Amino acid sequence: MKVDLNFELFDLDGKPTAVGGKIISSFLMSETKGDAEKLFDWALSFNKLEVVEMDSADLNKFKDLIKNTERLSVLAKGPIIKYLHTLK
């Protein structure tokens, strides 16, 4: 599946605050557990605003990583998780 996080994230007033890929790349670079090489490659790609190819197992791990972190706010998590649920 192609994961494209190149969309704006908004604050509660509807003002753009960041791009999903940029937020996720910073988050991935700060991870201390998991497949370091894969997370590093994903972070580099998302930071460059590239589309990342993932199989269903990787997509599920990625979703779980985002859902379970305490380092992202719901303003970032919510839209990104909703987007990920649309991928098939």
C-alpha cells in the first residue's frame, strides 16, 4: 500500500499547523524500539514528502506505533489514523 502523509494538519481553529509527513518523520526519528532501519528509512522518506510503500503487516505496525505513542497529540494522531484506515 502507498502511504502518502502529504496533507495539512490543522489546529482547533482550522488553521494549518504542519504537514503529516513532517510530523511523523520527527516522531519516527525519536523512536528507541522497533526495526531501526525500517523506521529510519520511513522517516527519511516522509521528511522528503515522499510516498512510502508498506505491506499490510508494516501498515498495521505503523498504525499501532502511532496509536500507542504518547509523544503525538490527538491533533496529529486523529487525522493520520483516519487516513490510514482508508488504505486497503
